[in-house]
Amino acid sequence: MSSQAPVVKRRIGDLVFSNLAIGSGVAILVILAAVAIFLFAESVPAFLSEQDAAPDGFFAYVAPFLFGTVLASIIALLIATPLAIGIALYISHFAPRRLSQALGYSIDLLAAIPSVVYGLWGMLVLAPFLNPSYLWLNENFGWIPFFEGPVSATGRTMMTVGIVLAIMILPIMAALIREIFLQTPRLHEEAALALGATRWEVIKMAVLPFGKAGIISSAMLGLGRALGETMAVALVLSGSGVITFALLTSTNPNTIAANIALQFPESSGTYTSLLIATGLVLFAITMAINMLARWVISRRSEFSGAN
Amino acid sequence: MSMRIELSSLNVYYGSFLAVEDINMVIEPNSITAFIGPSGCGKSTLIRTLNRMHEVIPGAYVKGNLTMNGEDIYSPSVDPVKVRRQVGMVFQRPNPFPTMTIKENVLSGYRLNNNKMSKSDADALAEKALKGANLWNEVKDRLDRPGSSLSGGQQQRLCIARAIAVEPEVILMDEPTSALDPISTAAIEDLAIELKEKFTVVIVTHNMQQASRISDMTAFFTIADTGLPGKLIEYDRTDNIFSNPKEKQTEDYVSGRFG
Ligand SMILES: Nc1ncnc2c1ncn2[C@@H]1O[C@H](COP(=O)(O)OP(=O)(O)OP(=O)(O)O)[C@@H](O)[C@H]1O
Ligand SMILES: [Mg+2]
């Protein structure tokens, strides 16, 4: 008698599915590598013949744009995150059923507006509308470096860019966070209620902790969108290569993406390479932020409620 | 302290659907009362009216009278949150908060009322509640691990610890052992018997042996047909219900001859 190895029956469906899954996984890596290689290869000339393109060196060139990119995105995130959480909470836990459905649809609709429209709106409507409040901020809180004068006459400032970006990323963030809040297990909400928690306490005890990882993920998604946003920034801001924390003046740092879009059509030779190198920096920053987010989420995954 | 609960002409609705009809009963303090009956007869529905958890379901409401130590808990001036702080509840499936540690879980109800608590007070309270739930020895070395790292039976006792940490006067348990193995079940049954020293305990169970082992009083509910309301058929001392029921339906049910 011989012991037989178990016969593994290969089902065609399993085979197709596993190949499909592996293929997609590999495709993502290949695309990522291709983009990275393109960015590297195309930006090399900028470093080899630095003198021509950027007289003070590459980092002096990219620093203001990097600063502008991060500043605009942080403003956007600071405004959008609490608002998105509030909207999502209202829709998922407070609004009457009908209203919450209507609100859900309108948020999805907002998410579908192209960024160039947001940019035009920000430039033509929001900027002049906000300018009086900038004057007021400067008069009353001018001692805070952010609100230093002289206030721009048009309202097309870093602050406006931050607000436009916030409005732009708000719908997708709110929609994602709402989905997460709706998935809070009923069991946990009832546990909190039965302990004598008020509605707000239920949210603190069961809904927000359960949704934390999801909130961080959607904030990172929003941040990613804000970092790479080109049209809305290019339309609102006439930026330059300065570094300043003053948000209300007419001298503002541009963002990397907007700078590339504005400069690229007239660029050539090593200057093109220089611009591509700034794109590489943007790529690296975005990736670093995503990795940071993953790390934050995984740190307490034991407590995530996934098990 | 513990409470005397009195239900009179209580009707329980889900929207226009009358789920439980005309309940009259008195639940004595420091006793265990078991609710038994076939699936769908409204045991869970009724037990959830005792801590006003029924009304958190949209459209659900209660008519009639429900008093605890003489006070009408459904009077408009009574805050349901206050009621729930006096009436603790343990659910069918263990539901510790997954985002909290074992200790935080135990203290979670207490922290709702009193935010300021010194660390030593908190430790002492957590220890007392966990000992009260017969869980202390198993978890004392890992109080900072997530509540979800425990076994199902341990999680259920953690939920009991969480419920008794706020020192309620009534403890409601809706099939607390239906998801547990016999050993964990025995642990929770022993615990229920200890708990009645301090609390009024109401337990829903499908397990006849469990009802006869631990309860002082048993209420048998049934439902004539789907869509009709559940009714209280017989409510008596547990030994009477199981050995000498007055109603034919009760006898059929407890002897397993229920059609
Ligand atoms: N959320 C709800 N909305 C509407 N009807 C409900 C709801 N929950 C329960 N019911 C109905 O109320 C009746 C009683 O249900 P309940 O859950 O109280 O029964 P039960 O005795 O606890 O049953 P089981 O032993 O299976 O747990 C059933 O007809 C059920 O369909
Ligand atoms: Mg039930």
C-alpha cells in the first residue's frame, strides 16, 4: 500500500481568477515603475547641467513650489476634514431619512464637478466675495503672521486657494466618511446606548473610533487630490517663487503642479527636465504621505474592529 | 439597591405592528426572572422596553404603564438616558467596543457619568467589576489588550463587567449564552445567580434547563400566528412552570411538545 498525495483538482474558475488577480497586481507595479523611471530619466539632464535651468540649484528652485503645494494642501485639509466629518455624521446619524438621501445624492453630484469649474468659480466668484473678510482678518488679527498685510486687492490669495481646494475635496471625503459611518456595527451603537450614552456620546464611543482608520484614509485621499491639483490653483493664484506664511497678500508661492502646467508649454531643453524633476518631488511627497497614512492606520489595527 | 418592576397593560409596537400585547406582570427585586417562548413571540421586544431601548428603532413605541419602584419610566419628564444608566443590558452577541482595551471597556459606562476619576480609583473599579463578572483572574495581566482579543465567553463576561461597573439596579440579558460553549455558559449562569444578590435580573433564554436552573420566576410567552401579537400566557414561580403549569400551552412548550 502506498500513501497517495492528495489530488489537487484545478478548477477553471479559480485558475482564471487567480491569474487575473496576479495580472492586475503586476500591472500596478509595472505602471508605477514606468512612471518613476520616466520621471527619473527625464529629470537627469536638469542635474547634469544645473547652471542653465536653475541658477541657484535645483532645491532652491523647487523649495518655494514645494512649500506652496504643502501649504495649500494643509489649509485645504484643515478646513475640509472637520466639515466632512460633520456632514457625514449629519447624514448618517442625525438627518431624517428623506433628507439624508437627498443630501447624499447632492454630495455625489458635487464630487462630479470638474476641477477647472471650481477654479473658475474660485477666481471669479469666491475671491472677490472673500476679500472683505480678508481685510477684516488683517485689521483685527494682523499680528498673526498668517494674516499679515498688505492684503491682496483681488482676493486671489493662498487662503482662497486653500478654501477652493477644501471645497473641491470635501464631497469625496464626506461621501467616503459617510459610507464608513453607516457601517458602524449596530451592535456597538446599541452597546453604547444601553450604557446610557447620549446621541453624541454614542458617536464618540462607537462611531468615531470605529471610523478612525477610514477617516484617515479619506483625508489622505483628499490630501493626494489637493497636492496634485493643477487647474484650480493655476486659475486662482498668480504665484511666484517665494516662501511666505502670509496667506492674504498678493505675493504667493505657486504649487508644483500649477507651476508645471504654467511653465511647461514654453519650456525646452534642461528647463523641461527641471520641471519634470519637480514632478518627481511631488510624486515622492504624495507617496510618502500615503505610506505615513498606512503606518498610522496599521499602528493600532488590533483595535480597529476588523476582527 | 435593586428594583421592583411593574408592567400593566403594556402594548409594544413597531410602527403600526403590535408586537406584544397587554402585558401585566410584576418583577420582584433581587430575583431572576426568565422569559421563555418560541421564536418571534416578542421576548427581545419586551425586555428592551425595560430600559427604553425599544424606542431607538425608528417608529417603535410603547403604550401602557411601566414603573420601577413606583416611578413611571415612560413619563415624558423621564430622560431615557437616565433609565438606561439604571438598567444595564447584556446582548445576545458579545459586543465589547473593539477600539477599546479591556479596562477601557469596563470603565466605558462609568466614564459617561464621571469623567474625572483618578487612576487608582479607575483601577479599583475595573478590578471590582471584573471580579464581579468572574473574569478578573483571566485578564488581570492583559488589561491593556483589546477587548476583542478575548474568547466569546470571556467577551460576554466583559460585557457583564461593563454593565455592572456603573452599578445599575436592574440587569437585562437577552440570550446571553446562546453563542457560548457549555463551560462559558455555566460560568455565566453562576454569575447570574450571584448578581441577583445586588440586582434585579431579567434573562431571555431558549434553554429550558437554564431557565429552571437559575430563575426564580418564569414568564412564558407565545404567539398564535405570524403577524399576530405575542402574549404572556403564564407567569409563575419557576418550579410551578416546569413541574405544574396551569396552562396547557405552557405544559406543551416546556415538555417539548410545542407544535
Ligand atoms: N426592528 C423591528 N421592526 C419591526 N418588527 C420587528 C423588529 N424586531 C422584531 N420585530 C417583530 O416583532 C416580533 C417579536 O420579535 P422579537 O425579536 O421580540 O422575538 P423574540 O421572542 O425575541 O424571538 P427570538 O427568540 O427569535 O429572539 C416578531 O414578529 C418580529 O418580526
Ligand atoms: Mg430575541
